[in-house]
Amino acid sequence: MKATRLPKEHELHLLKKLSTDDEYRARFEKSPSDALREIGVPDSAMADLDPATLKPGKLADKDAIADAHKKLDQESLLGHACMVFPMLRVDYGAPGSGKPS
């Protein structure tokens, strides 16, 4: 079984649609491939997915999918957060620092 995932932007978009849009959910249950194309997932990305994930089927309820979206979104935010440490120059204005005193 392949462990390939969709790009994070498509995962988030998909989970948002599946947790809020009843018509999209119905289309996804009937044809996941068509529904993924509808949100811009390229065929090349779908070709790398496990074929079993693209079979028609019943989805989890919207609340469970909304929870998955929230967790993935938080993971994205944490993964992109960076720490910027303030730089304090204690020699500012000291002789030889090149700055005015």
C-alpha cells in the first residue's frame, strides 16, 4: 500500500469541503477522483495515492471531518511557526562600534 498523501493545501481544502458542503460530500461519496479534480487536485497527485482511497464509499460525519481539519490546520501552523530572537546590541554607541554615541 502506498503511503503518499495529497499536498497539505489540498488536504485542508478537501477536509473543509467535506465538513461543510453536503452537495460536495455526495459527489465525493460517488466519485472521489472526480471530486478531487473539482478542487484542483492534479491527476499526477491522484496517481500516487493508494487506489483503495479513491473507491466510492460512505464518509464519516461532518463533525469528525471538521475535527480532522482543525487538527491538520493547527499542525500546519505549528510546522510553519518560527522563533525570531530579538537582537539586543549592547555596544551601540560604544567607541569602535561604528554607530553614533
